[in-house]
Amino acid sequence: MTLSTADGLNLVAELASPVDAAPVATMVCLHPLPTEGGMMDSHIFRKAAYRLPALAGIAVLRFNTRGTSSAQGTSDGAFDGARSERFDVAAAIEYTEFAELPNVWLVGWSFGTDLALLYGNDPAVTGAILLSPPLRLAGAEQLLSWKESGKPVVAIVPEYDDYLRPAAARERFAAVPAAEVIDVPDGKHLWVGQAETVLDLITARLNPDASPLPSEWHGEMTLASPQI
């Protein structure tokens, strides 16, 4: 599918939904830094789209921000260092409203966490989950805004992160008393080998009744290509 931005760009996107029932929650994926290989197919988000609709009743919306490429194609425009990307985040949120998707959570990873904090505090958004947040672009002003909104913020921080480790994350997120900082032992910024842990932590917030996720699946998998 395609997301259209307010400044006239078309973004490559995909919505994965449960086949036989309405979703109970929606995960909007904001991918890592595209100049370092981040895209909608970054492994945590790809696995979320493949698994969570069937295992947890969660719809997963993925898209490439401007100028970003993946196997699905390349989005219009060019990387703008988290400035014009505000239109990309807005287009994704707007689509969830158009499609009447429920209980919308932004799930950012690295660069995507900055986009979530900068531009995701929207009335249509329930809360934000931040994977490996570097807090490089989002600062005190954005944290104050999320504090005032009362929306839940969950920071999932790997023990051996390259940019912000758990102790420092707790200090930074202290500005948002309701923020939850989860320390993942032995975790690293790219979450290699820990996708199951991350997906279960996400599920526990979006659909607690489906957590912990099953380790085996015995149903049939049906792939669909929704259009707008």
C-alpha cells in the first residue's frame, strides 16, 4: 500500500492484520536510521508483521520513511534528518484513523524513537514503545510534552546499548514519571537473537491477554495485500 504525506510524497507501506477477526491493537513501526540500513524490513519489525497478527491479534503497520528503500520499494523524497519526516509520521497516524484501527501505539527503534517522541504525541495515539532509544534528537521539551499528555511511554533498553544504557536511560526518562524503563539483560542495540523477547514485551503492553507469546504455531498462515 501507499501512504501519502501532506507535502506530496508517496511512502511504501504494508499493513498486516489478523485474518479472521478485528485487531485488538495496532502497532505503527518507526524504523531505525535509514542512512545506516534501517527500513521497514528491519528484523524486529519484519518479524512483528509476520507473527503478531496471528499470535496476538495486533495489526502491524510498517512503512519506509522518505528516501528509504526495502524489498517492497523506495519511498519518495530524501532523508531529512528527522525534520520533514514529521510528515511521514503524520501520514501513518492519519491512515490508522482512516482505517479505524484500534488502540494505536507507536513503536520506534533507535532513530524511530526520536521520531515517535518528536512527532507522535497525537490524540489518535495511545502510547509509545521505544526500542534502544538514543535520545539524540528528542530532548527535555518532548519529554515534558509526553509527561503532560499522560500517555504511557515504555523504553526497552538493552544492557549493552551503544548509545544509552539502562542507568542513563532512567535518569533521562525521570522527567516523565509515568515512563517505564525496561532493562533487557545481555541486550544490544540491534537486538540480534532477542526478537522473541522484544515482541513479547510489546505484546504485553498492546494486548496483555496474548502474553506470553506461544513458542509454537499450529495454525495456517494467510498472506494478504490490503489496498487503500
